[in-house]
Amino acid sequence: MENFEKQEPEEQLTLQGAGEILGVTKEEGEASVDYVMRLVEKSVNIVKESGIDEHNHEEKAKTDEEKTAWRVLEYISRSE
């Protein structure tokens, strides 16, 4: 699976790793695009619930779920 790019190599995150942190698993036979859509949807919901906006979210995100959700959304927004 594709790696999320980050400056430090030890901080790279795979889609599967993000899914594990966010509690989203790829179902057997599920298309990758469907899995990614569920991952993005879960990330959006976590970000909305946290109430943290994009300004200084790196400092404000406290849980691994919040940090991972932001990383997923940042990666998707760079991919457009």
C-alpha cells in the first residue's frame, strides 16, 4: 500500500496502518478505492468531532486517532 509522505522516514504511515489506528479494516474482496473512501469518511468524522480546525492542528490534536485523521486528510488534499 502507498506510504504517506512525511519528512522523517520513521514517521511514514501506510493506508493499512492508518486504518488500524482509525479502526477501519479492508474487507476481503473490497476494492481499494472503497477502502480509501471509508478511511477518508472516518477521518472527516474524527476531525469534525474533535472541533480542531486546520490552524495549528498539529499541536492541538491530542490522540493518535486525531493526528492520523489529519494526516489522512492532508495526504488526500495534496493528491488532488
